[in-house]
Amino acid sequence: MDTTFYHLNLINPLINASGVKCMQSSQLDELTSCNIGSIVTKTCTPLQRQGNSEPRYYEPKNHLLTINSMGLPNEGVQYYLDYYKKNSASLQLSCKGRFLSLGGLSINENLNMLDIIYQNPENLTHLDAIEVNLSCPNIVGKSQLGYDFQNLESYLRIIFTKIETLEETLLVDMIKNLEPGKPELKEKVDTKYKVLIGCKLPPYFDMCHFQVIADILSKFPRLDYINCINSIGNGLVIDSNTEKVVIKPKNGFGGLGGKVIKPTALANVHQFYRLLGDKVKIIGCGGVSNGDDLFQMILAGATLVAVGSQMMIKGVKCIDKILRELEDIMKKKGYSTLDDFRGKLQYL
Ligand code: RRO
């Protein structure tokens, strides 16, 4: 199941979906000690947040879907940086990819978190990727950035300019401080402190929209990957017995996940794979609950694959099962590596 994601050599392509089992250190510990290839933190803000009122997550008995309106509860960016620093040894030993998800409620909050990360360069040595969440559907009064076709490009321009400026400053400082007589190569410094940059996208449903977004993303060469999809925003689940909604925030409206969103997730992964090609790698997320789902995500073009609702429902033990099932499928089909079938979806 060995997977390479740029320079990262991972034991397998699986990662948790942000928000699942990754808010508190005890949950992150569970991920760290299971067989998952990479870990992403709960999307965070500069300071700790309580999030929306409860109940804010629901899964029906048939497990066909989940609905959440968590409202970005998190421990604040420093907490997650500290977690990665404190657990650096075990994370490195298990070769886990370490992803940090940022979801500032304004552009300034995102810039502020980037400052916090880069002001202590050591943070970057404990981190493999920074993922900017452009798609939280559950903040009362805020729309999803990924759907703001007018402003997305200028928003990303500000974020990427900030990242490139911080990187440049860091590089200059590091090279200045290199011990004389022990010259480290510029590239070595560059690799040590350079993290991957990704964006978490909402689902798109219109062929024109895929093209519009791909055109915008293509303007940012520093973008390494996209993670698609976030939950399908503003679904409504009703309990006929009680005649009530099942979650409290936003009169019951929330982000849908689970098995029912898999076709939408596959469509987004595959269409962006076609449009962005090799320029941007893809983390596929949405409705993966078994080895066959994982197989399909990779066939559609994903390099890494996130597990969300299934992990909420079954816990981290589902990871081994999903991997075993994929192994069986590959054996039956005579595939020995994931590259044998990645992106090789055929049409009729
Ligand atoms: O915290 C949430 O309500 C949440 C977030 Br930030 C997100 O990106 N996706 C989601 O389904 N819920």
C-alpha cells in the first residue's frame, strides 16, 4: 500500500477526514497509533472555539449518511502545532503524514495563523502540509468561500502571496544563520522548511463550475493539492416519528457525509483530475466505507483518500478493514501497486 505524496513516503493512502477524531489530543493519539497513513487535525482558528450548540451531529441507524453542524469547534492553532511537536518522534517512526487544517473565519484570521506557524520555523519541521479549508458549511451567517466565484481568486492570491513571502523571509534568515565553514545547501534548507499547501474544496455540481474553479486554482503554482470534497452543505434530515429535525443549529440544516455522497465525491475527484492533471494532487474524501470505495477513489484519480463518516461510526478500527479489502481487490485484479490503476477510470 506504499504511497508517495510528493516527497512523503507513506505506509498507505488513507487519512482521516478533518473533523473526525482529530479535535483533542486523545483522539489524535488514537489516529497516531492506528494503521492510517496520514493525519489531519480538526480545522482550526487562531483561538479555541466552542462551536455550535448540541446536538450537532447525527447518524441514522442505516448508516447511509451523516449530518453535522459542528460550527468549527477546535482548540486553536497553537494546540495542534504543539501536538505535532510533542508527538514528533512517534509520528515520524510510523511515517505518518502530518497535515494541519486552517479555517479562519476571515482572511485576517488565516493570515494570522500563517504568521503563528512561520514565526517559529521549528513548527514547519513537525508539519508536512497546511490545508486551507475553503468550504465549511456550518458557520452561521458565513457563506462557503469555495462557492464565492467572484472573490475566490483574490482570496487565494492574498493567502499564497503571504505563504511565499513567509517562505522567502525564512529562507533568507536560515541561510544567513548557517554556520560558516559548514555551508548547508540552499535546497536542503528549502526542503526542511517547505511544507505542502492544499485547499479543501466544497462539492461542485455543474460542469462549468469545475472548469471555473480549475482555472482559478491553476493560477497558483504553489498549490500542491486539493482535498475534495467537504460535506455537501445544508442538507436537512427529518425524523418522522418526532416530526423534528435531528440537529439543533441552523434549524437542522447541516453538512451531509457518508455513503450517499460518494458519487458526488467521485465526480469531483475525477473531474478535477482531468482538469488539473499532474499539476495538483488530489485527496479524495466522501463516502469511503470499504475497500471497494477506496479502490474507486484511486481509480478516479485520488492519491490519498480520506475516511470520515465511517470512522465516526466504527472508530479507527475501520482503517485495517478497508486496507485489507483493498488488498484483496488488488490481488484478484493482479495489481501490485496503487499506481497500476490510479486515474485509469475507463469510459463506455
Ligand atoms: O466544524 C464544522 O462544522 C465543519 C467543518 Br469546519 C467542515 O469543514 N466541514 C463540516 O462538515 N463541518
